[in-house]
Amino acid sequence: METSEPLVNRLIDNIRWTQRANYMSVPTDCPQRDERHGWTGDAMIFAPTAAYNMDVAAFLAKWLNDLEDGQRPTGAYTDFAPFIFGPKTEFDNDFTYTHTGSAGWADAPPIIAWLLYERYGDREVLRRHYAAMKRWMDYNEALYPNGIRRDAPQYGDWLSIDEKPLAETKAEFGWLVDGHSTTPYDVFSSAYWAYGVKVISDIARVIGEEADADKYEKLHACVREAFIREFVNDTAAIKGDTQTAYALALAWRLVPDELREAALRRLVGKIEEAGDMAATGFHGTKHLMEVLSESGYEALAFRLLLREQYPSWLYSVRQGATTIWERWDGWTEERGFQDPGMNSLCHYAFGSVGEWLYRHVGGIRPDPLSPGFGRSVIRPRPLGGLVSTRCEYDSIRGIIATDWTLRDGEFELELTVPANTTALVYVPADEGTTVLEDDRPASQSVGVSAVGREGDCETFLVVSGSYRFKSVYRDGGKLA
């Protein structure tokens, strides 16, 4: 992918280089420190980006075998794989840190298996690991029968930024927070439990385990109800009141429908009051941008992408970074380097924004109703001052390519759709204007069927081939 903004292009290169440095046999957290483990949480949130950058079908399928090999007799998945049992020595041989069953980490195997189905249409990987996934479900059901997960110690939304003084947060929530994660553990863990059950329900449905699918669907409803009852008040405030709490709850529909807009406004307000600043950690960051973009706040998401002050993706780029840093403040002009005991400068977790770049800037998305890109969704968003982007994704069906420009209110999109596939194409266009394809009204073009208008786009269903769409889009490219 290449955009009209050089700093964004450097970010894209940094994401790709960090993947190259860490995708060696297993997806490691970092290549240079004494860990170099296949940390599950880091790999899970980055996997959608990784699957855009490279063909990772065999690589991640092999790693799922490692994850199942490490599964404990209790059914708990481990926090990294291949797994080596033992405490972390810096915790003075405290065996509570056994690296098993941590929310957002041990939840990874079903989520990664579902990604392989979504991107590559691989049902077999779902079937192969289904029994192990059910043991993981049984483990959690036995420990948390009321739907609220209260496991600790754990990592939570790792390396988030304090949104208020940590002492105040600790005074309010005690052991449920720490300096590395200020979203309360029970909120974070229960959100992941709800999402994990939904994924398992979907997996069961795909492989024909209908009774299990119905069971897990009911369990998901119970966990969702418990989350709302326990953590969401009648003004849409969520326990902890962090950006991540709202991002996860909104991404996974853990807020009552009638309170969704209010929760969105709280999230947006917190970001804007901080000066258009994301304070999310590994997990919140992955979901924050998508929630904003899919909920009517695209302009804010683009402002976060293009922000150059600390903390931001482009701050590290401006400091000369050539890979993704583990911490937002791996190095700052005011304080220099962070704690050398945990400060990797080649760690892909915050590079999960790559998925958002492919989806919203490049405009190439999988269609959830057509696994393996039998039908793709093409929806580039010419916002934030960007005026052009070229993007290619080498899907299992062939290369999907977009090349768009926005000049003087005219939007142009060149599109390639691989053989034996279709694409649903969203063309940004001012209402009442005619979208052209190859200089004729698009609805009259061979292989193009008009679907209707959605938001600020005219939509078309196209068959395989190459296309050149043109539209009038005078409001495009703006930040506000």
C-alpha cells in the first residue's frame, strides 16, 4: 500500500518490517529480548494485519497446533506457545504468574482460527481444533458461572496510557488495575469472554454443530446481559470509564442498543478532550479505530492516524523509527528511552492499525458472508487530507487491487477483481450526481449492477474484471 502521505507510508513499511522480524517459526513478541515467545495476545490482535501483508495460512495453522499442544489438562490455553511452564523470575517465583488462562491472551486460539476461515475459507482448521476450543469454553464456564470473569493477575489492555493519575485509579479499583493497564480487569476479561463465546457459536454453526451453536448463542446472551448489568449504567458510563472499556464494549455490542449513541459520545468526548489522543493499549487500539469509523466518526479516526504528537503512530515515525515500538513512549523527546527491562523497538502489537489502513484507506475488506474472498467489499475512504492511495491484496482467489485519487472534487477509483469472484463496491459520490464507469453511467456498464445509495456512497455489485469509476465528491478529503 502507498498513500499520498509519506509519514503514513513509513508507518506501513514499519508494520511490514516488524512482521518480517517476528514471524519466524512462531509469531514472537519481539526478536531481540530474552523473551522471544509466541505471546498469544500480541499475535491475536496483529493477525488480521499480518494476513493482509503476507500469506499466513500455513504459518498460523501450524501455530494453532502449538497452542493446542500447550493446552493444560484443565482446558486453559496458555499465554504463549510453544509453552514453557514456570514463573517469571522478576515476580520472585510467585507461581500465580503461571502464564495460563489470561484474558485477551488465552482467548486467542478460537479468534485466530476464525480469522483463517474468514480470510482463507478454511473450515478444516475449525474442525481440527474444535474439541480443544470446547474444553476452553468448559474451563471458563466452570470458573465464571455468573458470566463475569474476575481472573487476576493478568495483563489487561497492556501498555495503555493513564487517563487520570494512577493513584486515583488504584484508589478506586485496587487490584483490578495497574500501571500497565488502567481498564479494570473484570471489565476487560468479561468483554473478551462475551466475544469469545460469540466466536465459538459462529464456529460451531459453520462446521454443522448446531446444538453447540445454539448453546453458545444462549451463553453469549447471558454473558452479555451480565456485562451490561454489572458494568454499564443507565447513562452509558462503563466501569473504569476508559477509552478501551468503550471501544471493546461498542465493538462487541456489549452496550444496550438504546445506549449505544450515548456510549459513543462518551468515547468520542474522551478522545477529543485529550486533544484527539488515543490512550488505548494493545487491545483497545485494535478496536478503537474500527469503532469510530463504523459509527459515524471517521474524521476522528483519520485525525488519530495523522496525529504527529506523542502519543501516536506518527510520533515514532518522526523520531526515525523503522519498526513498530512496544510502547507509545518507547522514546520521547522529554524523557528519552523507557525502562530498558521492557522496551522493545520491534514489537508489532500497535501495528494492528495496519488492518484499519487496508480496510479504510486502501478500501479492501473481506465480506463476512463470503469467507475466502469469494466476494470482497471495496470501500476506500478519501478523508483526512489524503488524496491518493494504491493498494493490493494477494487473496487466496487472486490479487484484489485499488488505486484511487481525489483531485478538485473528482474521485477516481481503478479496481481489479480476480477471476471467479465478485465485489460490492462503494464509490464516494455527492448525492444526485452520476457515477461513471469507463466514461459511461456505471449502471449501464457491462458487469456492473447498481445496488443503491448508502451513506455518502453509491454502491455497485461487480463481477471479476478491471474497472474505472469516476464520481463527483466535493466533500472528500476533509478532516472535520
